[in-house]
Amino acid sequence: MKRKSGQNPDITKNWKPATLAIRGGTARSEWGETSEALFLTSGYSYDRAEDAAARFAGEQQGMTYSRLQNPTVEMLEQRIALLEGAEACRATATGMAAMTAALLCQLSAGDHVVAAKAAFGSCRWLTDTLLPKFGIETTTIDARDTAAWEAAIQPNTKVFFFETPANPTMDVVDLRAVCAIAKAHGITSVVDNAFASPALQRPMEFGADVVAYSATKMMDGQGRVLAGAICGTRDWIDNVLLPFHRNTGPTLSPFNAWVVLKGLETLDLRIRRQSENALKVAAFLEGRVAKVLYPGLPSHPQHALAMSQMEMAGPIFSLYVGGGRAEAHGLLNGLELVDISNNIGDSRSLMTHPASTTHFGMAEAARLEVGITEDMLRLNVGLEDADDVIADLDRALTSIGR
């Protein structure tokens, strides 16, 4: 029985991404199940006391505790690593657990981080609030300005941290150029790739060292569970991340890992259809609102760069209604099909007001500096018929006189 063909590099190296998303990392038990098994166990037993000692000493293969290893979680980690083109992956309980671990595992008091100004609100909290508490200096820059990365480097700079496209401003970072600057200075580049997923963009192909995910988003993609992932070289994962991960415990549950494994099976299909839908909806909105920020539109200032890094532009974009919070909230309240929700990456169309939700914790001056105004809305376009989404937006816009 081919119980571990999905973990055999001699076999998986010839598989295309669509095949890896379904079979990568799969290991079957003696029962020969076709779907991945769900191992709901916290611990493992040993035949002899000497076996337990050997496993803890690293002298014997096998699992010791589900904070460190679990068969279901391990299958997910291997599958994500294969999709990313990484040597290894560690799964985490949430996307923010992944971002936090990817930074703190390699930083100490006295170190310096250069980070993008335009980022998810909780990521800005990490760079603006958490890291300085531990004596780690941070500098935030306009990540679109490649020269700004080089200019911000200090002798103690250890990490570049950014997301592309950025949440919610849709800023696009030149992956190849920025990662090359990092490598030239011995700096580790950490890229949040949640908006694109490895189905549309693989930062390691452009030189990124570490890629982190909220697997809650596209990978699960159906609004069911929280999960995160961190990809890197085997050496970095085992010797830099793992000591932090195993001792602080941001562990992904086996059940959530199993759900994400099921989500990955349809990731490629979902994100491509949602990208097609998003392009159609964004084109409609360009004629109805003050401004649309979507890298898939020629009107986006970094459209050419985005399309050179991404296979498609993804399902998420932002728009400026014009006016202020009253108009933005009025549009949201006029929706009948699209849900008001701060989540993204879902198969359902969702819309939120970043200034009062996802980026509420940022200082107003910091929000305005990156363009998060009171009339900005962020839209996740789902798998519904795009014409139905357009009709809903058209009705809501009409209700506020747009």
C-alpha cells in the first residue's frame, strides 16, 4: 500500500501544484483511508521507557506530544511547504500567532526591524507596540519605495517585514528587489502572503526567506476555522523557529488542521474564480465610486508589478466611497447579499469598514498616513455570481445617492 507517497520527495517533485494541493503530505495509516485521518490525541505511548528517552533525545523517530508533533498537523505542514516551494513549514493556531512567532523567534533586545507602514492592524501593533516593549527598535516605511528599505537599514537591522498586497491599501511591494536588498545585508525577509496564497504568489521564488500565512483566509477559505503557517528553510524552521514554537505553544489543533487540509483541495479553483469575479466587480465600481484600489485593474499604480509577481490579483480590494463614515456605513447597511464582516478569504462576499474594525487599534494619524480614511471600504468577492454581487452593490450605492 502506498501509505506515504504524498511525503516521498522522489514522487512529489514531479507533481503540479493542483496535485500537491490534494495529495501532498498525505500519509495513510494501516487502514488505508483515502481522506486524511484526524488524530485527536494530545500524547503518545511508548513500548518501552527507553523508547521515550530516545525520542526526547532525538535518537528515535516518532512523536512525543501534540504541542510538538501530530500526524494530521504534520500532513498540513508538509502540504503547505510543497505548495510554497519551501523546505519546511510549521503550523500555528492563528495567522497572528504565525506573524508573532516568525518575528520573535529571531529577534532580541537591541535588534532593529524595518516594516511596511501599510499592514494589517494587528501586524502594525506588533511592530509599533509589542516589539518596542522588548527593546526591539522598529522603523516603518512606505514599502512601495524600494529605496526606502535600503535607507532604513541600521547596523542592528535583523528583519524586513511586509505584506503584499497590503491590507487594506493594496500596496504592492517589489519582492525581487526588496528581498535582494535584505540578502545583500544579511537581513531575513519575512513576507505575509495571506492575500495571495501560494496559489497566486510564491514569494520564495523572488528571494524571500520566510513566508507567513493566516491560513484562516484563502487556505481554509470557507470561514470555518483559525489557522496559521510559517514556511522557510529546514535549518531556519528547526533551529530558529522550533525552539520558540515548542516552548511558547501557539499550536494548531488537529481538527483545524484537518479542515484546512480539506480547504486546500479546492484552493486553486476557488481563488481563481474569486479573482475573476473580483476583477468584474472592481471594474463596475470604478465608474460608481471615488476610487478603487485593485492590482488587477490597469488603473492601479502598481498593476504591472503586481501582474509580474502574481498569477491573478486575488479576491480582495478596497474602494473609497467618497464622503466619510456616514456614506461608508450607509453603503454597508444597504447591502442585502454581501455580508458585513471583517473576515477575508471566504467563499462568501464580505465587506468591512477598516477604520472602525480591522484597523481601529491604529492611531488615527497612522491610519491616515497610509490612506485608511473614513470613506474606505474593503471587499472580499466570493464565489457567488458576480452579477448578483454587482446588483447588490449597485442597489446599496443608489441608496446613498451614488
